[in-house]
Amino acid sequence: MTEMGKETAPMNAAEPSRWRRKVNLAASAAVAMLALVGCKADVISYDLPAESARYTFQAETNGVKTAWEYTSDRPTKPDTPTSQPCIADVIVKDPGQCRPEPLIFLRYDLGLDLDNTAKAGGVHPVTVTGYYQDRLSTPPTVTELRVEASFDGGKTWPPANTQADGKNTFSTGIKHPKRDEAPEGVALRVTATDSAGNTVKQTIPKAYRLR
């Protein structure tokens, strides 16, 4: 498996011990299939201290940058449904207790046409929904979401008005300039915070183009 990002532990991270915390971010069925057919796959693990601490995790995929900040500690008991075990339980011997991290993921409804464009000028509606891994038994609630848009390749980021629609969903209106004023299209930067103080910031440098 290709490493998707990096996790930065706090300064008081514990010494390596037999307690291994398995980081399982959006577990892939493909990795599980590799294990079933006898192929080896890399599973990144970290030794975390027992006390609660603040962590960061950063990932970049196809130019989309995502940075999470969240609070975590060493699990004392497993917290995963039997129908969806941790990948580490399948392919790692004696993985230790397993629990998904409380990362906020973002789902977008950009309201684009079939050619992935939106009309220049006027206000364009966009809906963003925060969600968590299904395996997280008691997910927090997304309480705040901020949307910024850039029309000059990320040089400036004017904010857009956002309102909560319930169920971790927020709506906003992106004020589009004229097409020739946004030759590189529209970039989006979204920041969300949940009731546990976890955050995510996601930057999409080329979300869509104007027509």
C-alpha cells in the first residue's frame, strides 16, 4: 500500500512498547483482498502514549491536500464492529487493540453540469457534508464549517457565507466572477470543526471551471 500521508506525534510520545496502535484510515477492501490471497501489504503503526494527546495527519492525493488535527489516546479495548474488523487484525500478528481515529471526512455536492463546469457570474450553491468512518461507534457532530474560494490560483481566498442545514451538512453560495477573471477555474478551501474539537482543512486547487 502506498503511504498516503504522515502522522506527527506530540513531543511527549512514548517509547516503543508492545502496545501497538494501528492507524486505519478509510480502510481499503483491496488491501483485505491482498491479505486473503497471501500478498503482503504495508500497515503503518505507531506507538502512542496512554494519556490523551493532540495529533496531526496530513495527506495529498491528486493535488488535493488534507490536514487533520484530532485528539487520541491508547485504546484499552477494541472499538470496532465484528462485521468490519480492522485490516491490521487480518494481516498483522498480535496487532493490539484497534479503534478508528475520529477524522472528519468531507463530501461535496458542487452542483456542476455534465462537463464539470458552473456558470460564471452570480452566486453558485454548494453543499458540504462532514462524515466519519462507519466503524466509529460514537462519532462527534460537525459543529462548524468554513468555505473559502479562490479564483486566482490560490493567491487570495475570500470567504463564502455558510449556514448549517443539520446532520453535519452545510450549504454555501460561491460568488463567481466573470469567466475571464478566473482563467484557472475555482479552487476551494474548506475547514470543519466537530464537537470534540477535531478539525480538518481540505484544499482543492482545481475544484471546477467556469463557463
